Amino acid sequence: MYKILISPILFLFDAERIHYFVCEVLHIAFKIPFVPDILRSMYTFEHPDLVQEVAGLRFRNPVGLAAGFDKNAEMVDQLEALGFGFIEIGTVTPRPQPGNDKPRLFRLKQDQALINRMGFNNKGATVAAAKLKQRKSKILVGGNIGKNKDTPNDQALSDYLICFRELFDVVDYFVVNVSSPNTPGLRDLQEKEPLTALLRELQTKNKEKFNPKPIFLKIAPDLTFSQLDDIIDIVKQTGIAGVIATNTTISREKLRTSKQEVEKIGAGGLSGAPLAHRSTEVIRYLCDRSNHAFPVIGVGGIVSPSEAMEKRKAGAGLIQLYTGFIYEGPGLVKKICKAMVNQ
């Protein structure tokens, strides 16, 4: 029903405006008695075989929602009812920022893909923390953290530490985002020396806590194998929990959408089906090369259960959706969970 009736109508309108419209509809719907229960019965699939323990956390199923959809932690309860095993909010920055100029979110329908150059638009860490304190569901929540656009890289650590402090009591794990292509200079922090220093300091602050939280690193799919070797070494050196592979790509290879249309859209990170092969390749390399020394959360190009299963076979303990959720609808979560049980 979603692909036949709903998405064709939604896709007639600007992608970002429709996103906020759908979120508002869900907010209103949840105020109607029994609607949350109806949605939960439609989209949630539970089975003992789906329960996963990763980095000391118990996930009700391995299918999560990637960061970017619920930037300000305003939709956690609504998204929980759609069957996800965990929700990642953000990317959150210390101070509110509007992000890049609009339009900044574009559909490539022929490719089941999106290009975005959102630029970490969010209301800031204090607002996100307040929203998470109000949530009612018990679903696991990750906090994806980044730096403000106007913060120089040599002061980036301060931004990440602010977000860490603000969100510590209200999230179950952290994700350090240094891999978005939409904040100028951010990906320079993926280089071995600055990244090691950043993660080491976060881990030091983390270990000072009574109940340290798992810290994951989100990496770009555009890293070379040599750089992935550095990532493996950094994870081992700093003792962080694991890696999320991968963020969006700056590559535009092998797209069905015309070159002219893609060039007209311009800069931004590409997500969706075209990313599936490379993200799985990165997952497999990290897992094999490290001898499965740490957990890997797989994300990128999952538009059907088959891509989810490929990432699991490559070594991902958990997976996340974003673009596939947009194109396939909320039923995708349930389909993947059923496929995992029936494999």
C-alpha cells in the first residue's frame, strides 16, 4: 500500500517539506487513542532469535534507524512503534544551527537514492537532551554527535565533549560523526592523528563515569583500505566499542539518474541503493581484517531484506536503515526481521 498509494503522492513534493509533514502527522496520530497500539501491531515483529547483545547492550531486534531522520529526538516514541530495535538521534551539535541553504535534500527515484547536504541542522544538544527526558518508550537510543560548522577543527574536541556531557544521562550509546561530507573540513578529522586524540579524550571522560557508555565511530565509505587499516588500529588503541559503516558517499558512480540531473543537484552525500555494495565491502574488510575484534553496525543501501542479510553475512551485528525506509516504507523493518528469523 505504501509504495502503490502513499509514496507516489509524497514524492510529488519537496523531500524535506514532506519529511516534516509526515513527522507532524505521526505526532498528531499518536494523540488519538489506540493509534500507537494499532501501528505497533502492524509493524512490530518480535521473536527471541532477534534479540541481540552488542557492546553490552540488549537490542530487541538488530534493525535500527540511522541518524539524520530524528535530528532533535522528537520522534523516538513514534518510531519505536514502527518496529525498530533502536533509534539513533542527531547529528547533534553543541549549539543550534540552521544547516545549509535550501533546497538541500533531493530524491534520485531511478536509483532509490537520496542526495543531501543538510549540514547538521539541529536545535542543539540541550534541546535534544530535554526531549529524550520526556520520552515514554524504553527503546535503546544512540546519540550521534558532531561539531558546529563554525568551530575550527583544532577546537572540535570541545564540541564533542559538550555533546557528550549534555546527552550522557539520556542515551544508551554514542556515535562520533567525523564522516559527513556536508560540514566543511569535518572529514579531515578522520585522519589517524586527530581522530585518535579525539576518541582517546572522549574515552577518558567516559571511563570517569560510573556507567560508561559504548562509543562508536561512524566512518565514510570513501576511505581507502589503508585508511580502514588505520581505523582498525584506532579502535584498538582507544578502546571504543566499535564502528558504524558507513555514512553517505561523495561518489556518483554507476547511477541511473542522468549525469545532467545529478550535476544540477550539486554537492552532498549520496545514500540509498547505490551505496549497498561499497558499504558491505567496508563492513567485510573491517570484520575480516580485525578478526571480528569489535562490533560493526552496518548501514548503507539497505532497501530490501537481501541487502540486510548481506551485511549480516559480512559481519555486521546490527544494521540501520534510512533511505530504504523512505522508499520502502515502515513495513521494511518487519520484512527484515522476519527474514532474519527464517534464514
